[in-house]
Amino acid sequence: MGNAKPPKILIVDPDARVTEMVVDCLSRRFGAQLTCTARAEDALDIEIIEPHDIAVADVDLPGLDGIALIQHLKELSDRPVILTSGRPTLSQAIEALRHGAADYLPKPFPMPYLIEVVDRSLVAYRRTRRREQRYRQLRRTVRRVLRDRRELNDRIDLICRDLVGAHRRLVHRVLENEQATNA
């Protein structure tokens, strides 16, 4: 990932052993700032206060499930969310991906694969954020150029009016001088 700052990763899983393995794996690989919780509602509260770059969440959470969590997280930001499941089904995987999950991992998953998925998702997320930042910067530049152009056009119009007025006064004086000379 180059010289990028360590990511902030939110882990939402009711299984303390899984959470511990994921924390160990991701902290070693990414030097990440990790926040862990067992409930989707707590994850949403955390995200509102301090947004993360990516979330790894179990589908089977107490209260809101992982699919509902994705929907709520997507309302807050376009961060990637990777869902995991101890009881994976094809329909659940399809629903997760349809709702915007970056990936769906059946448990137990190999930690190197989790690292690969997190890395790939973070790279894509950061690329999208850089593109959006460049787009916003370009829009600001275009607005500034258009504003400067309008101001320049206004100044040119003013100069042209002054020149036309000066030309009229000059013509008027020349005509007055010719009439005075001829009289």
C-alpha cells in the first residue's frame, strides 16, 4: 500500500475468539488502528463519532444483522464493508453483495485471504477517495476560473465603455474645433 497512513478498521463480531484472531492478523499486517464491538448498533454509534476506512463485520449479529449494518454504514460513507458468516448461504452472500459488501467470507477463512481482501478493498477505497478529492479540487478551480473570467469581462466592458466615451468626447471636441475654425 505504499506510504499510506495506517488504516482505521472497524471489526464487528460477537465471537471474541474470531475478533482476537482478526485483530492480531490485521494489526500485524497493516499497523491499523482497530476498533472492535460485538453489536451493529454500537458500530453505528462509533462510526458517527469516528469514521473508519473499512469495516469487517459478521452477518449474524445480535440486534441488527450484518446486512442491515451495511445499509446503515453506506448511508454514512462509501467505505468498504467485508462481511463474514459462520453459517454462509448462497442467498445470504448474494444479498450481502447486492447491498454493497466488498466481499463475503465464510468462516473459517484463511487469514492471508482476509489480508488480501482488506488490502484490495482499502486500495480501491483510497483510489476512489483520491479521485473524488481531485474532482472537488477541479470543481473549485473551474469555479474560480469562471469567477475570474466574469470579473475580467466586467473590467473589459468597463474599459470599452470608457474608451467609447473618451472617443465620443474627442470626436465632439474635434467637431467643435472645426466649427469654431470655420466660423
